[in-house]
Amino acid sequence: MGGKRMTQVTDHGGGVRSIKVPIPDNPLGHTLVYVVDTDAGPVLIDTGWDDPGSWDTLAEGLTACGTSVAGVHGVVITHHHPDHHGLSGKVREASGAWIAMHAADAAIVRRTRENRPERWFAYMAAKLEASGAPEEHIAPLRGTRTSARRPSTLPGFSPALPDREIVPGELLPLPGRRLRAVWTPGHTPGHVCLHLEETHPARLPGRGRLFSGDHLLPRITPHIGLYEDPDDATVTDPLGDYLDSLERIGRLEPAEVLPAHQHPFADAPARVRELLDHHEERLTGLLSLITTPLTPWQLAERMEWNRPWEQIPYGSRTIAVSEAEAHLRRLVKLGRAEAVPGSEPVTYVAV
Ligand SMILES: [Zn+2]
Ligand SMILES: [Zn+2]
């Protein structure tokens, strides 16, 4: 029984292994949880989705690595999303391990724990209304009468509070290893990559290895939406942050990238260039859509997605409109688009 799951462990050499921890009902399939050996015991990079089957896979994977959940020394979290941080609390309970996270994502965790889901629904309803979403899309977020249609898959309403802060540029407390935090905001405001500043075990050319979380993946682009924060009205530019973070990672020139999904790969600078080109093309394409003013919702309906808009499910439409808005903010910041004065809901037009 466990034997099948043990094939989920890959040895990357140099005291680094990964465990493929499944994400139930998700096309991504799994999170790669990395196990880094240190003089004080194994340290995990991310933990995986909070689900009994995922927990069993993680536990059996650690056994296959010659250790156990109880033996874990620390947990380093790339970002707060539930496919990365979901099992952290259970790991800490079983082991006494510390959990480290960047302050910006730790703030989201704290807010999520303190706020009732109702406040979040009310906030999202107001946001969607301002984006020009139709009433039929907003209605499920309002009131109790329609609660049957409320999205039921909002996971992680009580994520684990971290014990330690990941400080950008600093080495993490991993005895016998050199693991440095690189702040890469964009996918989330506190996303970090972790640079293992050690010679590559197979001597691949480049500088060490990079645990890239969701920031740099081999075959997909991470979702870049808005940093939704009911307590902060600052107009942020997550796509701009993401593009800056990509360049930062390209300059590191790691010999190998160990991402949190899909598979490891070499030549990070080439992948970074691909993604920068992709986003530049997408921004240019969007400009041709807003030659007449559009709300973020109308823009999302007209943008290219992995399937026609009519087939995009409810939750993904909410994500799509936040992605459309992130692109509009970037274009406004670049001076290539502007909000039409007096429009309500606000529309944007190319300049
Ligand atoms: Zn993520
Ligand atoms: Zn992820």
C-alpha cells in the first residue's frame, strides 16, 4: 500500500529530496515538497494541501527519506497559498518544528484567521461590483438566502501562524547549509524563492539551486491577480512586482530550478526571458482590446484564457477578473492606459 506512495520521492542529490504531495481535485496534480537535510534534522520547503491523503503521502515520503514527520526541524514556506502552507500546522504539531514565512504573507495568514469568512465575502462582493461584474456573479457572495450557491471550496480559513520571519537577503537558520531568502513578490506579496548557495551535486554550470515556489515554473505561468486586502486601500501593482521579481531571479543564474509544481529544470534565465516576453505580448494584446473603454470584467470576458469564457467556472471567473485588473494597473502605471474619469463602474481605455 505504502509502496506505491514511496515512488513519490525523488532524490535530487546533495541532501535534497522531493515528495509529490497530491492536491485533490486540482489539475496541477501535486505540490513538490522539498526535504533538505541539515545538521539539526530535515527542513521542509512547503508542506502541501491539508487533506488526509496528502498528509499520508507526506508522512510516508518522509519515512522513505529515512526520517519521519516527528523528526522535522523546520518548515520554510514560499508563500501562504493552501497547496504550500496547508499542512504546516500539522507538521508543527507532530514535530515541534518552527515555521518561517515572509512578513507580507504572514500578515495575510493573521488576517485570514482573525476575519470571519462573511467579511471576506462582503469585501469580494464590493470589489466585483466595482469591476463591473454582473449581479448574477455577485449574488452568491451576498447574504444567507443564496448560501447554497456560495463557493464551497475556499480552503484554509485557519492557516497556521508562522513562528519566524523570512527576511529577504538573509540566510535561513539551517545548520550546515547555506539557504538564502530572495523576496519575489507578485504571485503573492510575500512570495520568496530560496537560493541554496552550494555547488550543484552534478556540477551543472551556474550558481547553486533555487527553490522557486510558484514564482518560476517550467510550463505554466503563475496567476498574477491583486493583493486583496480589506484593510488596505493602496493601489498596488502586482504584475509590475512580478516582472521585477522575474528579472531578479534571472540575474541569480541558478544551475537548476526546483519548483513547487511540475518538474525541476535548468537555464532559469531562458525561462525568465520567455515569461517576460509572454507578459509583454499579453499587455500589448490587451491594449488593442481597450481602444474602446472597458470595465475589468468586460476585459476579462474578451481576454484569451485556456477555454472560452462561457466554459470558465464561477470561481475561475473571479480569479480571471482580478488578473485582468492586475494587467490594467500595469498599463496605467506604464502610461499606456487610463481610467475614464467619471465612469462607474470604472472603465479603462488605451492612451
Ligand atoms: Zn500559489
Ligand atoms: Zn502552488
